[in-house]
Amino acid sequence: FLVLWEIALLRLMIPFAVPSAFSIYTLINRSISAPAFFEAETDNAASAVSREYFVMIQGMEQPAANIPFVTVWFAVWCIGMILFAAYFTVSYIRCRIEFRAALPVHNAYAEQWIKEHPLKRRISIKQSDRISTPLTYGVLHPVILMPKQTDWKNINLLRYIFAHEYVHIYRFDTIAKLIAAYALCIHWFNPFVWVMYILFNRDLELACDESVIRQFGDKSKSAYSLMLIGMEAKKSGLSPLCNHFSKNAIEERITAIM
């Protein structure tokens, strides 16, 4: 599902159509006989010339009829794009300012976990009193941010949280969220893009849940689901560009897990 969403996002980011010789229409055209094909092509060419001539004459008669309308809608689109881009930018800056007060975590299990999960990008684990659920932010220097009231003696809780956030970091989900937000800013007027943005973020979390369950085995489903329920009661809504541990509908996630 994530690959399919990424293909849709890529298409939304390209401002022009990409021609291809391979499509269902190619197979349909090949089934048409040659004489009928050439006759259809001749008719299509004649009709195309007629349509082009009609459009040209109509444009000459009314040279500026649609210009104000197009200009107004273009201005509306630009204003909307700027407003949504400003919203995401301000949210990101606000969160980074909030996270500056985060303190390093001095915990034996956390330090051991970092040693057992090496990456070319240095992972940091910090804690903050500004959040209520774990989240991940940063690309070059990813940070797993934990709530200050975390029970650091609960090893099972910590290993599930770290495993979930590690999947976000390993798969560069932060970049994926930035691309999705960029596409949403461009196509803010399209309701289907809003639906795609919501479902894409949902599938990011479901994919991480699936990876954690595969890592720890089916016996971990119950404990992992109970932990999600506990996190849901403390869910935080700081930023749309951070990977929250309990961001989506808890019922759907637990149903998928079980």
C-alpha cells in the first residue's frame, strides 16, 4: 500500500503527463483491423483539424473572455498553497522550538538499544515534558522523543516503542511525510488528495505495527495492543510532520494487529 501511495504522490508532484506506449488502449487499438484503423485515423484527423480551427476562430472573436476567470482562480490557488505551506512550516518550527528543551536520556536499556541498532545516521533518545506520547523527528540526525513520565523500568514497553520508532527512522518516513505535505499544499483544492494524505499516514502506522509484530512474533500481539490502548489515552497532536506512535484510529490498528 505504501508503494502504491508513493506512486500516486510521485504523479501528483509531476506537473506534466508522461507518455507511454504501453496501456490498455494500445491493446484495444491493435484488435482493430487495418482498413478500419486508417479510416478512423483519417476521420479523427479531419475532426481534429475542424475542432482546432473552431477553437482558433472562437478565440479570435473573444480574445480575452476567459483571462479574468483564469487569473482569479490562479490567484486563489496560489493563496491557498501559500497558506497551507505556511501552516506546515509554522508547525514544524514550533515543534523544533518545543523540542529544544528536550534532555538526553541516561538509561541503561536505551543506551544498549542504540548500540544494538547502528545506523549511518546517529540516533538519539531524548525526553521532554512537552509531549504525552513518543514520537520521532529529524532526518539526518533522527531523535526518538519520549515523554518525561515514561516508565523507564518497563523494558517490554521500551522495546516495543523503540522498535516502532526505529521502523519510521529506517524507512525515512519523515521524508515521506514531507513529500505528502508538499503534494497536499499543491493540490489543496482536491478533496481526494486530503483523503489520500489521511490514508497514507494511517498506512505508515499500520506498516510499522506489522513490522514490530513480525519482529517479536504473534505472542506479542496482546501486549503490543494493550500498550497502544495505554498510549491512545495520552495521544499528542503536536505536529503533522512528526511520526507519532499513536497517531491513527486505535480500533483499526488493533484490529489489524490481531
